[in-house]
Amino acid sequence: MTVTTAPTARYRKDYKAPSFSIDTVDLHFYLDDTCTRVVNTMQVQKRDDEPDLVLDGEQLQLVQVTLDDRLLVAEQDYKVGRKSLTIYNVPAQFSLTIENTINPSANTALEGLYKSAGVFCSQCEAEGFRRITYFLDRPDVLSVYTTTLYVANKEEYPHLLSNGNKVDTGTTAEGLSWVRWHDPYPKPSYLFAVVAGDFDLLEDTYTTAEGRQVLLQFFVDKGNLNKAYFAMEALKNSMRWDEQRFGLSYDLDIYMVVAVDFFNMGAMENKGLNVFNSKFVLADEASATDQDFINVEAVIGHEYFHNWTGNRITCRDWFQLSLKEGLTVFREQEFSADQGMRAVNRIQDVRIMRTHQFEEDAGPMAHAIRPDIVVEMNNFYTVTIYNKGAEVVRMLHTLLGEQTFQAGMRRYIADNDGKAATCNDFLQAMEQASGRNLNQFKRWYSQAGTPEISVQTDYSRRQRKLTVTISQASDKPANAPFHIPIQVELLSQQGEPLHPPELPVNSVLELTEPEQTFTFTGLKEAPVFAPLANFSAPVKCNDTRSLDELITITRFAQDAFLRWDAVQQLYSQAVHEAIAQGGALTLPNALIDGLKASLTDGNSDPALVALLLQIPSEEGVAAEFKYVPVSAIHRAITELHEALARGLYTELLQAWDMHWPQATDKQAAFSKEAIAARMLCNTCLGYLAAMTDSEAVHERLQRQFAAEQSMTLVFGALQAAVHNQHRLAEVQLAQFANRWQHDPLVMDKWLAVQATVRHASSIAKVHELTEHSAFDWSNPNRVYALLASFSHNFAQLHQADGAGYALLVSAIKRLNTANPQVASRLLSPLLNWRRFNDARQGLLQQVLSDLRNMPDLAPDLFEKIEQSLR
Ligand code: PHE
Ligand code: ZN
């Protein structure tokens, strides 16, 4: 076996403060497609007695090094390593100038400085700055940056951008045009950015709570200005919200957002100069769905909120990533919720946790929100660090309450502003503000895995007393008990809310022991006990409640998540029974009746009804099994879908008709009510299209597909037809492609909808689509739309003959050197091979070891394969 030199692991416990600080950085970029020259002058100070300065650098061509005006001599004064530059015996304080070149056009990994689609763009988080120049590329080295960009042809690059304020412009004696930027706030290298290109510019201003004017600028591809207005509004809303809810204002005079087509991630919070994947900026109603708009608002908010949680206070080391990401996702979620659809948002966030985070936590790459060991940092931008990290912050918020939590935030900022902090610094501020001891709570930061709670209730009529015993167990045997906030509801048999004296005012029980008993008195009859309201902790709940109790909860719980979750339990029970018995799936009549009632009840929120009708995905069900019965899950989910379509046929049609006027109401195009109506119309059609012989359905599919002013409706119809293999599917796919072939972001939907058909034909289809003109291996959005979508098409990926694996693996091989970050994202669904039957285990082990034997295997892939096969 040929093994590429194994990348080395780094450990959290090995943290050591840097031996040098770099106080200022003066950068000059002579931009050129294939040979950009970078001149980097740093003021360096020694912090301890280390004689040599070791800088990070990758894929750089060094030209020369000057120390305090002395040109250094190679080998004698310095040494160039494969990933470093060592300068021997440096003085206590000095100025160091490094000149090097890079090739932006050859940079397909989209990390460092790259040129794509005519635009120069940088991406430095996590460790991309070292691909621009030699530096101490670590987040605890904070410097003040001045950046000058030079271009030969300013018509080609009318916009030359970097962080901070534009301080000067000019032309050199050689005729180069230049622009200089200065960012007064010390920052780590990962927040550095440069952009050069020709854009349309949308401008606005925002006046802060203190009365300062901030210039807001959005740079988008030519011709797309009309698609940037929504993002601009979202930015202003974010700025206002952060002032009102967190008391935090913006700190520079200018805030810029650039939308680029080639980007590995969603967006990047570079100081004063966010770079966005264009799909999170550009949106208009004809080409973007409501969900796209909601995502734009959330990501704009997220990057803006980073200005305080991430930029002003950054991370000491990358093991602390959740310090900024978990907290910022929490802030983003609260922002979105305060915009008006709190319950809907919460349920969607829980779905992400259950299908993706629980899965990650149960697999070979499981890690705590503050991991202990990392090989490739890019592998840790995970649903655990982000979403579970946000759940952990949310638990603190639940335990402390809004007021005390905000006091903790103020303390955190007062103590850490301008610094590189740790998760413990955050917890310490929360402890000081609340006076609470969070020692046990801290285990959420150090222990991976999903705890499972079990609840037992015992009612004594004589004593009018309910005794509740709650226990916790972990899927990771070494884990010590967690501190788990469990918000609960007690309901009478008739569904009235009860609040016995022992229940805290905020209804939050605190489970800290392996097993604990809570008693509630003064109860005339046995109440219904509903734990985990609002999903108050990221745990599994071993549910033993009766059908009657679940039905009571679905009808009467105050908390929308509890109502939704009870219905999910009922679906899940039906699916598990069908799988266990190998027989036909049956649904309780009470459930069907309840769903009928909600569908036809003009008073219930259509968005919540739509969510009630959303059945678990194959992937979601699979996450509930230790050993995954792939085809049985596939069959059960298909039957569940069909049973609902058949059982609710009349009411689904009725609901579609009832909400159609609101869904297409022009005046209220983006109101909460219209969004909710469209959610429900789409959900109804998603079932109805399974009734392939119905003329009534055929007509509505056509009518909705023709609703050209709303991509939500058009795409909802297309998805319904394609996923149900309705006879309209082919025509609609062709029409859609014809109408939208000029717009790649829309064509991504067209690719994704075909990759997610739950039918064996999807493999051949995806193969075929890799040859389609709408697809492009070099653009991450296209790869995600087609191949990442397919990788979540559970039963097709896991086809017994291995055809799904072969498809995905050939894509991974192709992307290994071209774009390892994207390749690594595609690999994740293949890692948990131990949970499948022998035949699949054999196939998966085979493809994983094939990959491992690849020459030049990227560290991103190496780390995951090693973890998986170990
Ligand atoms: N820090 C970015 C965010 O969460 C994500 C990101 C990470 C983008 C790494 C690019 C590279 O907003
Ligand atoms: Zn972030």
C-alpha cells in the first residue's frame, strides 16, 4: 500500500502563546492572473526567548526577504520549508519585508487568492492567508492592516477592495492604478480580504443608534442589481436588531458585501468586507423561493453579527471555533425568529439537529463542540460546531433567562473586546453575570455524543401527586452526566395547562444526575407530562407515551414544537412497526382525523400545518437505527407518503384551494401569511402528485407550475411532479430548463430536484447530468446541487449493488486535488459504514481503502478516511 506522508494531527492541549506579535502589516498586491506579486512588510516583536521566527506559507514562490533594510541571504539567514519560512536569530524588534508571488488562476481550491469568473477574490479562514504570504497564520496574532492593490488595467477592475476604510488612490510612474485601504481594528489574518473586479454597485446608508452614518455597499455581477435589494434590507434589519436586542452597533464607516459565484461555503465575515456566495445575496421573486429569501436574510444576519462575535472578539485557536460560530448561529436564529416565524424556525432547526447533527455525533467523525484533535481545520466547519454549538448557547439562555444572559454578554464583551478568547472566557462571563456555577454545564464543550433521556411518570390519586423520574444515558461510555435543562408542560386530560407549585416559573427542570425524581402535587387527575418543550436540550428522548397522550399533546400543548414533535412520534412509530413486522404500514385513525381537521381548519397557521405534514426523511429514520435496514426504510417511507396522500386526498385538495388565493396574492408577496400559504400549497401538492390518475391534481399541478411570478410555487409544482414521477414531470423539467438556462442558481434547483428522486433511476440521471451544460465541476454550487444532493438521497446512495457509492467516489476522486474542501463534504455520507449490512460494509470499506491509496490524497479526505477505518 502506498501511503502519502500522513498529515499530522494538532491537539487542543498543546496550545502555546505565539513567540512573536505582528503589530502592523503593510501589504501591496500587484494583481496579475498567473503571477500576482505580494510585498508584505510587518513590524514584529519578540514575546519570549525563541531565537528563530517560523512563519507559515504554502504554495508560495519566495522572491526575497529584507530585515530592517538588510537583504537576507538564503540558507545563511533563512530557510524555506514546504510549509514554512524560518528566519534565524532575529532581534527583539524588527521590520520584516517578504516578497513573493502566487498564481491566482491556478487556484481551484478557492482558498487563498483566486481568480474565477473574471474576479480576484480571497478566502482566508481558516488557514488561507498562508497561501497569500508568509505569516503567523493563527487567530491569536492580531495586527493592524494597510493594503494597497495595484492593477494594470483599471477598466477591467474598477473596484479594488479590502478591509476598513479607503484612504488613498493613485497611479504609479509605471502607469499602474492603485487603491489603499486601512483597517484600524487589529484582526487575525483569517479576517483579511481583497477583491478586484467589475461589478454593479448598490448603495445605501444606515444611521447607528449613536447617530453615526454608515455607508452600505453591495457589489454584484453586472445586471443583477435588482436582485440585491432584499439583501440590503436584510442588512439594515440586522444592524437595527443587534442594537435593539444585544445593544451592539457597527464600528466602521463602511460595510461592504461582495457576491461571488465561486465559493466553497455560504459566506465569510471578513472585517468590513464580507464575501458571499451569490446564492445568499441574489434573490427576486421570479427566480428565488421563499426559503431562498429566508436563507439570504439569515446569512446576511449571521455575517453581520460576527462583527462582534468573531471579529471584535475572536478565537484564541481553532479548537475554539464554536465560540464564534455557535454563538453567532444562536444570534442568527434569534434574529430570524424575531422577524416573525419563531415556531416554524425552531422546528426547522430541530430537524437539522436530528437528521444531521445526531448522525455526525454517532459516526466516526464525532467531536465535541470544542474538539480536542484536528488534522484539517476545514473539516471542522460542521453541524456540530455550528448548530449544536448554538444549541449549547441556547441552553445557557434557557437556564439564565434573557436578562441575565444579556448581562453575561455585556460582561463577555467588556472583558474580551479586542482579544482572542476561549470558550471558557465566555462561560466565565456568564458565571459572573449570573452567579451560577457552570462547572457541570461545561461538559457540553468537552464531551461529544447525544445524551438520551428517559422519562417515567407515576401518579398517585390518593396523594394527588405526580412523580416523574428522569434519567440520562450517553452513547459515549466515558461521558460524565450532563447538566440538561428540560422545559416541560403539564396538561390535564382535557388539555388545560397545569402549573403545580413545584414547577419553576420558567417550567425548566434541571437534570444533573444520572437519574433524578421530580414531584408535583395538587393534581386532581393524572396529567399528561410533556418534556423537552421548545427542544430545550439537544438530546434524544426515549418516548414511551401512549397514543392518547400523544394525541392530547398534538392538540393542546402550548409549545408548537411539542405539538409537532408528537406528530413526528406517531409517524415514527408507524414506520418502525412496519419495518419490524415487514408488513403494510398503518396510521392511527386519530392521527388521520387530526390531520384532516388541521388541513381544513381555516384558523390554524398554514405554515405549522405544513410542518405537521412533513414526514421524516429516509436519512432521518436511518439515524434512529443502530443497524440500518436500507430497503425496509425506503419502503416504509414510500408507504407513509402514499398513505397520507390517499387518506387525506379530499382535505389536501380542499386546503390547496383554500390557500391558493393567499399564496398568489400579489400585494402581500413576501408577507408571513403569503409564505405560510405557499408552504402549505406546496406540501399539499407534494402529496397530491402521488395520485397520478387524478384529473383534479393534474389541473392544479399545471396551474401552480404556471404561476410564473413566484419561484416558490413554480418549483413547488416541479418538485411535486418530479418526486412523484407524475406524467407531467418530463414536460415541466424541459420547460423549466428552457426558461432558466441562463441563470445558474435556478438551474441548481433543476439539478437538485432530479438528484433527489427516490428511485433507482436517479443514479443514471445524475451520471447523465454531469455532462449537461448546466453542470460545472469547477463550481462548488453546481457540485453541491447535483452530487451533495444525491449523497443525501439515502436509499439510492446505498443501492445494494454499490452503484451509488461508485458514483459518489468517482466525483470525490475527481475533486481530490482540484478542490479538497468540496471533495471532503461529499465523503461524509460514506463514513459510517459499520451501521450497514455485511455486503454494504464490504463495498464501503473497499471504496474507502481505494480512496486512501490515491496518490496526493488531500489531508481533508485522509483525516476522515482514517477516522472511519480505524
Ligand atoms: N466563517 C464563515 C461563517 O460561518 C464560514 C466560512 C468558513 C467561510 C471557512 C469560508 C471558509 O460565516
Ligand atoms: Zn459564522
